[in-house]
Amino acid sequence: TKVQNSTLSSAGTGRDVLKHIPGIKVTEEGYEVNGKGTPEIYIDNHKINDIAEIERLQSKDIDHVEVIRQPGAEYGATVMAVIRITTTKLKKEHFGIDAQSILEQGRKTSNRDQINLDYQHKGLKLDGLVYYALDQDKRIMKTTYDIRTTDILKVRSNTNIIDRGNVFCWSGGMNYDFNKDHSIGLSYQYDSSPDFSMKGNASYFATRNSIAENRINQNDEIKTKDGTHLINAFYQGKIKEMKIDFTSDIVASHSRTDQNADDETNRIVTSNGKDFNNLYAAKLILSHPLLTGQMKIGGDYSFISRRNWFFNKQDILPSADNKIHESKQAGFAEYAVSIKKTDITAGLRYERADTKYWNADVLSQEQSRTYKDWLPNLSVN
């Protein structure tokens, strides 16, 4: 779907654009492709790790959006659909500053402020972004349950939840075109939510045959702070008729969650959790015309390290100290050809995944796994 030079270019954010793309469903949790579930999403060959990247992307900077409903051997076995967002490419000398501020009024007031800078001179392009948001919300839920057996049971619940948190993001990037056939790029992004809090109060009132039987009140408070570093590098080139596409991502994130809960019996439950996640991923694709079609070969590699601690002072909930290492390697070959009005794609992918799981620094052989498989693919449209 073409966005540039269409009414979609003034839609607002990337999220606003995707709302109008056929086959894409936008939900509170993220994005879905109809009949395919949650897709992998790419912005200029960079696989996004946080859907907030789409909300910070301005519609005027999007050239087109492609929805792939039948991903071939290029993608992993679990990928059912792909959304690829391609941004605009400036071809002239340029320096620009763009600022926007959005105020949202619900039960609470929220605001989002963003400044974009971009500069282009000959083959060099520099860009930067500073983003701040104050997210606030108040949710009120009232529910009544009627249970009819030999007695008439009714349960009424009232829940009030208040969310509040500051969000910060800044990023910078550099792209350089050596000539029309060779380009490199490097970018860095930092996201932080240092003080998110959720306060909730819930009450439950039960009656049996209109006689009060039980009442429960509960208060919860959750405080979270997190931060994520993302580094992306790419190379796109062409040697004679062969195209080369390489991209690499490094992600490091951390989060801490503290929770306090109490009820009318004065029982207090406190818990503390910490998570550390690191990701390294790289992908190389070579493509070349073959006969009347296009041949692709490539491979990808990823390594994920996760560490999780959970502690409950009262020993009501089990504590945890877990570590997971997961590495994946894959290679693929794919051939695509168009015959009259029919597009045919055939491919073969090999995947291997090794997962190791530690509990309190003791390797668990039972939960550690190795997976490998050959995955053929054929699609006709």
C-alpha cells in the first residue's frame, strides 16, 4: 500500500497508518494480520522489538507498507505473517526540524511530545529523535455475576485502577550512500520508563438468596522501571546483478518490578522482581536473477540471554532465580517466479535452536532442549 503522496501521509503516526491498511487489525496490545495472528514487523529491514517504534514513526516519513500473508523460507518457522514498513528516501540537500505535541484527555490527561531532526548532504544522512510522554489512565470496572443453583448467588465486583508513568526515548542514526549500489547505516536508541506505577482497589460483595454472605477488599500497587538499549547496523549493496542485504541488531534491556498487596485481613504480600535480557541477531540475504525469476539464499543467527530474579518476603509465593540462553541458526534458499498472472514461490529452510535453562545456577537437563528441522515452503498466488 502506497503511503507517500496519498491521504495516508497525513494520518499522523505509523500506528494511524496501519489502522487503514487492508488486512491489518490494530489492538491495544499491538497489531494482527487477519487470519494470521501477530506478525513480525520490520521498518527498513530492521525487525522492531518494541511496538512503540511504530507510534514514534511519523506518517509523512513512510513510503509504503507491505503485508506478507505467506512468508517464505526467508522467515522463521513460527512466523505466520510479516508487515514491512519502508520509509522515504530523500534525494536532495536537506535540513529539517519537526516538533509535535499531542494531548489526550480521558479520565486522566496524557501528553506526548516529540522532536525529529534530519540532515542530508550528498550521500550522508543524519537523523535524531527526542521523545517524552506522560501516560495516565483511570479504569473503572463493575461486574455482576448471577449464579442460579438451588440458591440464588450474586457476586458484585468493583475495580478501580490508576496508571501513571513517564516515558523517555532518544535516538540517533547515520546512513551513508557510497554510490547507488552501496550503502551502510548505524543507529542507536534508548528507551526508558523510570517510574511507572499502577494502583488498584478491588471489592467483591457476595449474597446468597439476597442475604449478605461475604465481602472482600483488596489493594494493589505495582511499581516498574525499565530501560532498553538498541544498536542497529546494516549494509545494502549490489555487485553486478547480485544484491547483498545484511542487518544486525544488539539489544540490552533491564527492568525491576515491586508489588505490594493487602486485604481487609491485614495480610500484606510484597514481591520484587528483576529481569535482564540481551539479544544479538544478524541476517544476510543474497539475491540474483535466475532464468525468469529471482533466487535468494541467506542465513540468520540470534542469541538471547535472559536472567530473572523473583523474591517474596513473606514466602507466600515461590522465589525464582532463572537463566536462559537460546541460540538459533538458520539457512535458506528460495526461488520466486511469475508466470502470466500467477506468482510461484518455492523454498527450503533449515533451522537449529539450542536452549539451556539454569535454576539457581544449576543447569536443568530436563528443561534444556535442542531443536532442528527442514522446512519446505511452496506458495501459489
